[in-house]
Amino acid sequence: MYYIKKIFLTGNGVETSGVDLTPGLNIIYGPSETGKSYITKCIKFMYGKKDSEIDDTFGFNTIHMILDVDGKPLTLVRRLDEEKINVSGNIDGIENGDYTLSSGKKRIGDLWLSLMGIDEPTQIIKKNDFTSERLNFSSLWHMFLVDEDTISKTESILMPSQYSKWPKTKAAILFLMLGDNFLKDQNPKEKAKAKERRKAVETFINTRISTLVTRKQTLKDGYKGLTMDELQKKIGDVLKEIDSAEKQMNAAIIKSRELANEIIDIDEQLAESKALKNRYKALRSQYRSDIRRLTFIAEGDIEGEKIKKPVNCPYCGNSVDEAKRKSYVEPAKAEVEKLVPKISDLQDAQDEIDSAIKSLEKHREEAVAEKDTLDQKIKSQMRPRISELQDHLLEYKLAVEYSKEEQVLSDMEQEMKKELKKYEAEDGLELKFDVDAHYTDEIMERWDKIIDNLFRECHYDKFDISVFSKSAFDVSVNGHPKKTFGEGYRAFVNVIMILSLQNYLEQYGKYKSDIIVLDSPILTLKERVSVKASDGMQASLFKYLVSHQSGHQTIVIENELPKIDYTGVNMIHFTQEEDGSRYGLLKGVK
């Protein structure tokens, strides 16, 4: 592993100024105008940027960078006004001496490529006709170093600003992933194979066209040749019929329920009336029993009067006075006279109850008959009719789908015919290099998974899905392309893409940079942007960086930081305060 151990600036009459860095995560933070971004500019300058972005009026004229390469120091020194970089150290495979920016035997870009593991000069394809050029580090470092001016870039953060350079940049990324420049694909054997592949594709397309024609005819039979407008009209008519039939059935169901409730009410009234009738019957029986009892008493009393009573004492024979006997005839008669009208009234009430019961039973019979008729109509007519209409609706909807599918198949047929003509036309042409086609399903599945995991781990607001586009070489989030986002969200997505490529190269790649520089990943969110990434997104991004430090060096430059635990992070704070703390990068400059 290699990483930047120290960056510092020197000059005449100024105090040496710089920062000490460590492997893992380094965060340089503080207010604006403290020289934080000079660190990014110094790294770019040592990567081989032609012109310096350092203000030499402060007296600093030389940049020094000390790298740690597998435990050994490697020193790079460059004056602000020179295009050569002096390299010194004792690293296998790296010569000491002056390195140029873009020509000569020793180029600074080749040194950085060597640190990445690319030891030999390598050609990469820059055009689809297999035109190639030498792989330059200048084509790569924008993927590992992002400054504050490009962090919220609308186009792909992984691609250069000039669209004409996209093919070679995509080829360069493929080389980092696979270690293959694909130049072998232009040899005669590969051309022959390509021609065979074209023939195979032509055969396949012809077979598919034949299959499509058969399927189209089957679909036409399915919708009986009706036009889309005719099908839509029939669907509308059936929907109206279904709506009318359902309303009628719902009304019938409501009426049936009302009748059921009415029958229940009648049953309750019948039960009450029959119970009352039974009580009247029992009371009438009681009255009759009372009359018979009273009659029996009166008759007994009358008959008793006819019995001759003794007038002499049976013991002494003397005459005795006849006792005066009490008669029960009159009281019994009076009681009977009271009971007779009650029995008559009770009979009248019983007759009324019988009449009411008869009327209720007739009403119940009519309600039951009406409900049975209604239920039978619902069961045998209304439901089957609605089911039949729904079947018709399904048939018409399927016909619409068949019609749409037939149209899609027709479009596919035309596209296939165009494709077939293209392949037929290419038979006599030279082999073409399609860089996007070399981003295989395996590569994209792995990369998509990494991107998705990063969005989730960094808690992107309302995240659902991300989709990577090979042509745009960028990601859309929740169905929206990045260009539709505000500046803050674009910056966040760009950081995700930088980290995703680094993760891919670490897990599956052939070569990678061990140094990542992110200048102001959330600065624009705080100072210039109205649409900011949420606090949760910002905090989650930094938590991710803190928890993924091994295997590389990450340098983050920021104004203000989310409030999280930064244990294990090399924190460098520029305060812009004259209180004994570090004012800024350049000592003596206020």
C-alpha cells in the first residue's frame, strides 16, 4: 500500500507549512479561506497538473510530498514555476531523478501508474476502430480526486468533461477492472470469429422474426381484428352494463335484507301473540274452574238444608236448641256473577289475538315468498349476468393487451429487420470496438449491488432503487436522473459513485489507487445550495467513511462536520483564530 505521509510548502523567507497524514481517513476542516483546498491543489499539482493553483505571492514556491510505499519513504519535490518533479527514495522499480509531465523516458504519470501496479507502458483503445493511445494517469486521477469545483458536476463524475474522451476513459476503467486492453480483439482470428458471430446473430434474428410473425397472427385472432378504438368502446359499454347490473343487484340485496328483517320482526310478534293467547287460554280455564267450584258449594249448601237435624241430645235425651246455620249460596252467586263477564271479555280478547295471529302468519308467508323470489332472482339471474359481463370485460381487456402486444411485436419486428440489415451491411466492414458491451452483466451486477448498498448505508432520503446507465455512465435514483437534482444532492450522488468505483476495484479489480481525495463533499450544501442533503445523509456519509478506512487513504476537506464519533480519524482543524490553535495551512498567512 502507498499513501501520502506529508505535504508541505517551502519558500524564501517563509515558515515551512504543511500537514502530516496517515493511512485511513484524514479530515481537514475549518472555515473558508484557511488554505484547506490548497491541499487538494498541491496533490493535483504533484499528480502532473501543468499549471499551479497556488498563490505564489505569499512567498511559497515549492511543494514537497512524502509518500509511504510499503513502509519506505518516497519524496516528490516540484517548484511552482517548473514542469518537472524531482523524485528520490529507495523503491524497487522507481528511478530517482527528474520526471516530466507528459514526455520523455521518465513521466510522473508513469510513476503513479507504477504505484497502482501498472509497471509497463500500456495502450488503451480510444476509438471504436481500435485506434489506441498510451494509458496516462491524467486520464484516471479525476476518478480518485474530486475538487470543490467538480463535486456537484451534472454529468458523470467518472467521465472527463470532453465527451470525445469518454470511450478511452471507459476503456481505462475496464483496464483497471480486468487488466485487459482488448487490443487482441482486432487480430485476424478475432475478426473471423466476429464474422461468425454476426452470421449467428443474423440466423437468430431471422428465427426470431419468424416466431414474431406467428405470434402476431395468433394475437390478431385473439382480438378478432378489432381496432383499439373499437375495443375501448366495447369495454366502456360493458363497464356501463356491469355498473347498472351491480346497482340492480345491490338494490335487490338490500330489499332481501329488509324482508329478512321484516320476517324476523313478524316472528317476534307471532311469538308474543301466541304466548299471550296461551295465557288467555289458561286464565279462561281458571275462571271456569272457579265457577264450577262455586256452583258445587252452592248446590251442596242447598242440599244440606234438606237433611233433618236431631233436636234431642243423643246422650241425655233432653231437647236442644237448633243452631242457626250460615248459607253460602248468595256469596257463591255473587262471585259467579263477577266471573261471567270476565270470561266474556277474555273470549273477545282471544278472538282478537287469533285474528292478529292469522294476519301476521299471512304477512309472513307473503314476505317469505317475496324474499325467496328475490333471492332466486339474485342467484339465478343477476349474479350470472354480472359474471357474464365480467367475462366479456376480461375478454376485451385481453384483446386490448393482445393488440398492444401485437403492436410491440410489430415494432420489435421492424427493429430486428433494421438490426438484420445492419449486420448484413457490416459483413464487409472492419471490426468495431464497442466499449459499453465489454461492461458485462457480471461487472454491472457487482457494481449495481455496491452502488445500492452505498445508498442504503449512507441513508439517502427515501431511497428505493438506483439504476446505472452505461451510456451516461452515471446513476439515476428512484427513477430520476442526477441532472434533475439540486446541487447538494448531485454532490452526494457523485461521492457515492467515486466510492462505488473504489469499492469495486478493491473487491474485484486488477488495479486501484490507494488514495482518494474528496474536497468539500458537503460544503456546497451549507454555503451555496438551497436544496441540501439531509443531516441524516451527511452524518451517514461520514459514518461510512469512518467505518471503512482499511486498505486505502481517504483525504476529506470540509468546512463543518456532522456531529458523529470520529475516533480513529486523523483530524486536522484550521480555526482561523489567533488563540494558539492552527490558524490555517500556510503559517504566517492571515
